[in-house]
Amino acid sequence: MSALDPWIIALDNSLRTLGAAARASRPCPRPSSCPDQPDLTPEDQALAGALMRVNHTGEVCAQALYEAQALAARQPGVRDHMRAAAQDEVDHLAWTQARLTALKSRPSLLDPLWYAGAFSIGWVAGKAGDRWSLGFMAETERQVEQHLNSHLDRLPAGDVASRAIVTQMRDDEARHARTAIEYGGAELPRPVAWLMRRAAQVMTTVAHRL
């Protein structure tokens, strides 16, 4: 490929992400014993829709982060690792989009802004070097895992379909964090991890409403 080809692919991926064209390579997780579409009160449906909108926005950001980190990676193995993780995130993106539709909700109106910001952050992390980029990935996934656990606490008990999706997403994110460390990811300084957490809080708070 020419030097321009990866950027053309990145542009194509961004359009697919923001255009709701993601296609999952794995079946959407389903509840084992409860109906997929239980009757939810209007309040529970609105809450579940808002929480799944936040999760969908998180997956939009994940696509941007890993696309930028893969572009900036120095070692082919690290680049391949980013691409593999991004494929899991494509599954998450498609699942959350489908669940938003089922809940009669919508993605965040600010997804293009979130994507651009996450791409910029991912590019900086990638340019810092592969060890720091992998460390950034590990810290991101650990924080996402905590965030998804909090959503499992907040989702309506009757929304077993959303719970099944969030549970699988959480397990995938935990695996990504472990493998990033195994690939040689460096532990990030505490101030950096703190800033990442604060930035994520801004995104989740705004996406919950918009």
C-alpha cells in the first residue's frame, strides 16, 4: 500500500462508524431465559435508552482511538493488536446501535465531535511510542470495564437484553486490558489516568442527554 492508503481506510472507517453502518462479526448476546423484548415502563425505557446511548458513544470513541493508534504504531504486531481490538469494538458498536433502535432511542447528536476528539487523543497516544500506546489502551479498557459495571447496576432489572449486551462488552474490555499489558503496555502515570477519567465523565454526562 502507498503511504496514503491507510488514511483513506481510516476515513472510510470513520464514515462507516458515524453512518451507523457497522456490521457485527458475532451474534448479538441474548438473554438465556427471559424474553428479549420485555415490557418496560416509559421511565425504564428512557433510562435504558440513555445508558445505551452512552455505551454506543463509547464505542464510537473506541473506533476512533484504535484507528488512530494503529496508524501511529511503530511495530506491525502492535498495529495488528489494535486492529483486532477494534473489530471487537465494531461488534459492540453494532449491538448498541441495534439496542438503541429496539428501545426507540437514538445515538448521541455529538458523535462526530466525540469521534474527532478521540481520534486526536489516540494519535497522540500512538506517537508517544508503542509501550505507552498499549498502556493507554489498557487504562482505557480498565476504566470502560468499571463504567460498564456501573451501568449493570443502573439498568432496569427487566431490561435483560441490554444487560446481556453490556455484560459481553465488559468481558471483552477486560480481555483487551489484559492483552495490552501482556504485549508490553506501560503503566500510565496517575495524573494521566486521572485526566482520562475526567474526560470520560464529561463525555458520558453529555451523551446521556444529547
